[in-house]
Amino acid sequence: MRYPDFPVLITQPMMPLIQEGIESQFPFARLNEQTDRAGFLAKDGARFKGVVTGQAAPSNDALFASLPNLKIVSSFGVGYDLVDAKAANARGIVVTNTPDVLTDEVADLAMGLLISTVRRLPQADQFLRKGLWLKSNFPLTDTIRGKTMGILGLGRIGKAIATRAEAFGLKIVYHGRSQQSDVPYPFYASLVDMAKAVDILMVIAPGGASTRRIVDRAVMEALGPKGTLINVARGTLVDEPVMVEMLTSGALGAAGLDVFEDEPKVPEALFALENVVLLPHVGSASVHTRNLMGQLVVDNVIALAEGRAPLTPVPETPWPL
Ligand code: A2R
């Protein structure tokens, strides 16, 4: 064992690459397998210097309080809305995520989902499989030709989507909390104003309290019956009940959704709709990219165990703390 002095607490089931990387190099325990979690943490909590986690288990201040010698929370995924990074900072704990290595994969998926939604590729596939092509041609669809896409969240992934979308001939505009000086795309300070001006709204900003239901009824009404909503960020950014109602009535044209508010539960009303494409949160889910993300989770813990700087600290816990 390479790091006997750096015990790690694993809080949820992780991919095999992470489990093997931690189990072979660190003393470890699995919080999710403890029948008496509170008792376990009270007795053993002071042992752990690292936490390895993901989007299935919240890491909050109560957890940090029970781990008084914790140095790092290494979280799988670029989004870390279930980790209270501000509370971690206040306790001198660094939080790391897995940015960059998934940027192109998620951007590829976003474009695939956009074209699938507008050109109705899954519906066309079902049409053929059901033998309906023998009776008639598949109905003509909408197009992305000549359309404008508004990006909510022009960050690493948003920019990678914009590059791809430009190659497809789309006009790009964006909304965020502030205008960026070094991008060529028009900025909208108001999300509603941007939604009025575009055909496609691409959602790729972080989850959490500041973006909760930011895509509300007013935004979806502005997008309108000919508009297309694509969400590859987090389900929490969209008012899901309103979206379902508006997609059902036709007040919102179409939606391509990789994320949902209460995953893996998806509102069943969506299953019956022809104007939606639904994916089970697969934005980064290729073997190649998930392995890069998993290795980064392990490498961040190793960096701390060796007394080095973490590779990818989140902005709320800048290094050195
Ligand atoms: O607001 P800005 O100018 O800092 O732009 C950031 C934007 N953003 C927001 N936009 C509107 N309202 C907010 N409250 C808000 N908070 C952040 O989201 C920035 O352009 C973008 C996030 O970009 P990055 O931090 O580079 O993240 P990355 O790697 O592109 O991933 C985005 C999200 C993840 O957090 C996951 O939830 C999802 O993609 O997979």
C-alpha cells in the first residue's frame, strides 16, 4: 500500500477504476455500506483524510464536522452541486472535480442530442422498426438550417458546443452572469430576452441554488411553440413541471433532455410525447472519457497524500487554501 497514512472514505458506489485505484493504494472504508453511519462516523471519522464521492451522495457541513482531519473531497464529474464547497473552504478542506477531460465528449453529445431532437432521429428509427415505412414516408421535420442558438453558460463546455455549432452553420449568442471580453458571440444580459431572440436554447451552466429553475415559464414562453430546448447541464435548471405542461400543449416546440430534476426518475408524461428526445444522463458516458475522469479523481487524492497541490481544485476552494 503506497499511502498508509491517508485513509479514504468512499461515500457512494464508484466506477471500478476509482475503487481499484483507491483500494490498492489507500486504507479505505465505504460509508454507503455502514448500517449505522452516525455511529461509524463518531467512532472512526477522525481517521479519514480523503473523501471520494459523486452525484449520488451529498457532502455537506455535517459530514465535514464528523471528519475533523479531512483534507480533500475528490468529486467525480465537473458539476459538484451536491458538495458544499463553501463549507469545505471554511474548514480548510479542498474540493476537486473533473473538468476539461469531459468537455469535448459532452459537447459532442449536446450536438447529437440537438440534431436528434430537431430532425427526430429516434422517432424515425422507431418508425422504420415498426414497419411504418412500408406504408408511408416519415413526416418532414424542422431543421437547424438558418437557426440561432442561445447558450446559457458559455464556459468550457458551452464554448466547445459553440465551436461545433458554428461549423453546423448556426448563429451563436449567449447568456451568463457577465459578458466575456474575449468571445465573438453577442451577449444577452437577460435570459428571457435571449430566449425571445433564438430558435434553440442550449442549457450548459452549473446546477445549485443560483441556477435553480432559471429556465422558468417566462423563458420557455419566450422560446415558444417553434423553439427547441436542449438541457445537458442539470435538471434543476429547468422548471420541469412547467416544461412538461408546455411540451404537452405545444406551447414549447420540442426538447432534448439528458438530465432531469429527480434522476433516474423521469416524468412519465414525457414518455408519450413525440416532440422530445430523452437520454439517461450520458453526456460524458463513454469508456474513454469516464476513465479519464475516474483517474483524475484518484490522482487528486494522490496529490494531497504526497503533499502536492491538487490538480483540479474548484473555484470555491482555491489552492493554496
Ligand atoms: O455566469 P458566468 O459569466 O460566470 O458564466 C458561467 C455560467 N454560469 C451562469 N450563468 C447564468 N447564471 C448563473 N447563475 C451562472 N453560474 C454560472 O456557466 C460559465 O460560462 C458557465 C459554466 O462554465 P464552467 O465553469 O467552465 O463549467 P463547464 O466545465 O462548462 O461545465 C458546466 C456544467 C457543469 O457544472 C455541469 O453541471 C454540467 O456542465 O455538466
